[in-house]
Amino acid sequence: MSWYYQRGNEQVGPVEFDDLKRLVEAGAITRETLVWQTGMKDWQSAGIVEGLFGGPPPPQGVGGGQYPATAPHVHNHLTKAILATIFCCLPLGIVAIVKAAQVNGKIEAGNYAGAVQASNEADNWANWSIGIGLTAELLYFFLIFVMGVGTW
């Protein structure tokens, strides 16, 4: 089964488990290096992969088959970003849409860390858009109904 590992901000792989062991022996992979293979829910430290730093090799699909056989999922928050743009705050919502649109492209390019960062940024921009939109609406209703500003 093929493995991937992080070197700086770059994803390297696929490599076989024996190649990972050779990289450990050469010092290119440490216990803190992030590794992943199909079947794992998320990237994990190489130090917890059974058999990588001594002992028997890991079982197929690390984790005893508890993980789905798919690539790690990163939520792009695109729906939230679009709704925030339409109903709340246009400028911030557009930034959220752009960030959300970057997530899938980064995953396809193998940049998992970049995809997670873009996902977090999309979520933050959408939340700010919603927060500002709701604050503006509350202020509007406060001025109109409570303060009696404006004419009927």
C-alpha cells in the first residue's frame, strides 16, 4: 500500500512502506513527520505508525480497517460562503467564496496542508460576513423600531 509524507509544505509520494523505513534510517523522516495512506482518516505523526520505527509492519489500512478507503476529506465551506455573500455581506462573502474554491484544487494538487488552511480561511471569512450582516440588520431594526428614526 502506498504512503505519502510531508517534507516542509510539500507532500511527497507515493512511496512503499519499505521506502519509508529507509527514509527513517537515513534521518529524512522523524517521528514528528506527517504521513498518510489510503484508508487513514487524516495525516498522523510517523512515530505512531506501527512498525515504522521498529517492530512488525502495520496492518493493511492502518487502524484495523476503521477508516474509510478514501483520501482525507477537507470541507470547502462553499455553500456557507455563497449564502453569506447573498444574505449578509457581499465583500467578505466573495473572499470566502474564493478561499472555498481553492480547497478542492489544493487537494487535487496534493497540497493537503494548503487545503486545510484554505478551508479554515473560507470558514472564517464566511463567519465574519455573517456576523457583520447580522450586526447591520440588528442595528437597522434598532434604529427604525426602537429609536423611531425615519418616517412611516
